[in-house]
Amino acid sequence: GIQVEQSPPDLILQEGANSTLRCNFSDSVNNLQWFHQNPWGQLINLFYIPSGTKQNGRLSATTVATERYSLLYISSSQTTDSGVYFCAVTIYNQGGKLIFGQGTELSVKP
Amino acid sequence: EPEVTQTPSHQVTQMGQEVILRCVPISNHLYFYWYRQILGQKVEFLVSFYNNEISEKSEIFDDQFSVERPDGSNFTLKIRSTKLEDSAMYFCASMRGRQGSEQYFGPGTRLTVT
């Protein structure tokens, strides 16, 4: 089956720093979503980005579907950005289920 | 903005008991999903539901699990006889249309089996 790999697994930043999280996938996808899991366990939908680039405030994401990767950029990080970031993909003709990566655990220190 | 809701937010149950987790998907959505996340692990697909029947299920979704859409709004996951290893966060998601569309997740139900 498809492999979804996220890197790095853990990241510690000082408040105000920028970061890039990566998601590699091993097959063609027709959906890619980025989530932030908050301390209460809720999955917050950050981006729906099967291809192209999107920005939302300090966050932006780029998916290069032909090269099978996506990047999530966090600029001027804040302590509230801490948590686990997941990417998830669906592949063609596979019923629409999302396949999640293992996540990147981000810790932003004041 | 419409959202997916789930109840309860946290349920504690004893091993062997039946539990029903409830979800209200977004009203004009057609595809419904349940996912599970064991503490500290990644989110895993359990089952998808479309046109009033299961369209796909994972190997986790054994005979102890069932899903139902009893009316036009609710979508439920039943675990018939809970085990300790069923302790996890359960997420419901819904999607409006064609495969590859955005999936919207509920806030989750944390199930603790003692």
C-alpha cells in the first residue's frame, strides 16, 4: 500500500522561528490534507491541498503532486503552534479513505 | 460554518460492555468515515459508508464493530463488546462529493475501556 512519511518526527523551536515540515508519499494522490492535533486531541484542518500552494496567515503549504511531496511552512512560530502535525492522503480508486503519516511533533518554546 | 459534531466527548466503559459513538455529519455530505487513533500513534482508517452501506472497511473493523445511519442526520459506530485495546480517540469525518474532496473531521470521542 501507499507509504506516507513525514519528517522530521520531532522538532523543537524557539518562539519566532520558522520551520518546514515535509510529507512524502509513494503513490499518486487525489487529495492531501494537513492537520494540527491540539493538546485536547482534536484534529484541526489546516489545508486541503492536492496540488499547488495555499496560505493562511502564518501558515502556508505547497504540494508538488508530480514529485510526490508536500511541505508545510510555519513562520514566526508561537507557543500555540505546538502539537502534532499530520499529513493525510487519498489515492485514486481507493474509496476515499485518508491515509495518515506518523506526524511531526512540534514544540515551540517561549 | 457547518461542522461535524460527535458525542460524547469522552466515554469510560468497562471491558465487555457495548458502546455507541455518535456523529452528526455535515448535512449535505454523502460519504462518512470513522477513524481511530490509539494514544501516541497515527490516525487509522476504520470504515467508510456511502449510500446506506459500508463501502470499505479495514482489518481493524472486525465483527465487534458496526456502523449505522439510523436517520437522515446521525451516523453511529457501535462496539459490541469492548476490549482494553479499543481505548482510543475515535474520529468521524464526512465528505460532500466525489472521491478526493476535502474531508471534515469531528472533534473526536475519547473512549477509555477499563
